[in-house]
Amino acid sequence: MRRSYYIHQRKNGIFYVEFVNPENGKKLSARSTGETDQIKAQVKAELWKINGIPTDRLQKPRPIIEAAGIESIIRSIRKSEILAEDALRIVDTLKNIGLLPE
């Protein structure tokens, strides 16, 4: 059985969790648990796995599969040779779905 996340401690003593995209097995960006105690970090990771990954203080948590989809889009944009016309199409799409002002 494949792991659903990995936990590691950085030099600052804080534990970070990297969830695994269930569709392709790739790790998502590491998220700080804000914990220096491994057990507390593990509990927080388990809660995030069940309830979703927090996006910021104002929005509700996002399911792992959704967060993985967004991260895939961003990774794809960063790796692609995007032309100005491609960037405009992306911006138009974001405007059309109401995420950017007209």
C-alpha cells in the first residue's frame, strides 16, 4: 500500500508534511504543520488527510485530490514555454470563471 503522506523535520525544528497525489503518486509541496513535536505533527497530518488541506485562514480546507489538481496546473505552467497569447488565454479563462476582475 502506498503512503498518503511523508513527514520530515526541517532545520528550524518544525515538521512539514508532503501529501502524495493519489492519481500519480507524486509528492505535493510541503506544508508546515507548525509543530515541533512529531506526534502533534502526525495528528495534524491525519486530520488534514481526513478534513482537507488548509488553504489559508479565510477559506475552508481543500481535499487532497483538489490540491493535487491545482498543483499540477501550476507545475505544468512553470515547465511549459508559454507564449504571450497562451498567457492571455489563461487570464481570459480565469476572468470568465470569475477569479479575476474584468
